[in-house]
Amino acid sequence: MLEPGTVKWLTFEVSGCRTVQLALDKADRGTAARLAADLAGSVLEAIRSPFGNHVVQKIIEVLSPGEVPFLLEEIDNGGVDLACHEYGCRVLCRLLEYLSHHAGVTMLVDKVLQKTEWLVGHKFGHHVVESCLEYGQSYQRQRVLKGLKRSLRRHVQSRNAAFVVVKALAVADGADLEELVQQLLEELPTPGDLARLIKGIPGNMVGRALLQHAGPEHLQRIATLWASTSQGRPPATKKEQSFGSKLSRALAPGTHATRASEAA
């Protein structure tokens, strides 16, 4: 068993952080809370550490906010900056995964989402927005979806933001999914627009996700655009070939019914 006072310095070492994580996993909750308390006052420092951030994530996994009352307060002091940090984004994602319904986490996420449109395109921030779509409160997911729709044309051309669009297509349902798919197609009014989308890596990601989640009518519209794009010639690039193959499979009889059954 770890001695009191040792957790803090072990947390910032490559092997020590593993020892602390194992101890938190194995200990009873009371002991784990006492071990975690050794980090009080050093949470932000730990989060920004390549080793310490794993310890903070483990604390979030095994203990409730009531057992480590200092944790959320110190994380809140990091604010939006943590969402844009290489390790801080991981901690916020873990909070959403395990504690999204806790009032303190809800308020923290609300503050972060005030910068949604900026975070969507950030190389670390987009991970937090994706976690919000998957685990956040319903109104928080709506806030993200609304932000995406405001700048959808730009987002589908951004590598980081495209990940968020793909996640949105995967988790949205009902009217939300219909509106998102409809708007994406409105951004592709001509065969040339579809061709340009598919040629880029971000757009190709979005295009493939669109084929997976669009309904039969929307797939027919995409197929019509794609037929005009190829103009009788075979797809020239690997991206075009891959998209064409996925479109053919999506249009195959029974495919949509199978997807709907799996989703249910």
C-alpha cells in the first residue's frame, strides 16, 4: 500500500503514475479517496503532465466528486484552456464519459461549450466536442448540433471539424439526423460540389459517414449527383473508387432495412 504523501510525487513519474493508478484500482473507496487527496492543490499541474493526467483520469473513473471535492473545483479553474490541451482534453472527455449528469460537470461543460465553434476545429478541442455529442446532456448535444449547422460548409473541409460532423451523424437520430443530412446535401447542389468534397480527406470522411446514415431518398439524390460526376468514366482516384463502392453497397436492396434493424 502506498504511504501517505507519496502519491503526489509518484504521479509525475513514468513508472510512479502506473503504481498510483493500480493502487486506486485495487483500494477500497475510502482508501482511494485518501490517496487521491494527496493531489489537492496540484490537479491542474497533474492534468498537464504526460504522466499525471492518467492518474486524474483514473480518479474520475473510480471515485465520485463527493469523495474528491477539490477535483472539479480545480479542473474548473482550468476552463476552456484544458479543452485545448493535449492532455487536458482527455480529462474532460473522461468527465463526460463517467460524470456527465453531475451538476458540477454540467456547469463546467456549459462553460466549455461557449467556445463550441472554435473547439470544433481545434486539434485537441474537437475530442471534447465529440464526447459531448456522445455523453453530454440533451441540450448540450443540441447546442453542438446548432453550432455545426451554422458553419457546416467550412466544417466539412476541416480535418478536425470533420471528425465532429462524422460523430454527429453517428449519434443524431430522428429529426436531428434528418436536418443534418438535409443540410449537408444542400451544401452539395451540383455534381462538382460532391466531387470536390470526396477528393479531400475531411470531406471524404464526411461523405462516407453520410452514406452510412442517410435514408433511401437521400441516397438516391447522392447517387444521381455521383453519376453526373463520373460522366461515364470510371472513378479516377482511390478515394473516388472507395466512395463509389460504398455508395453501391448502400444502395443494395435491403441495406437500409438492415441498418435500421441494427440501430434499433
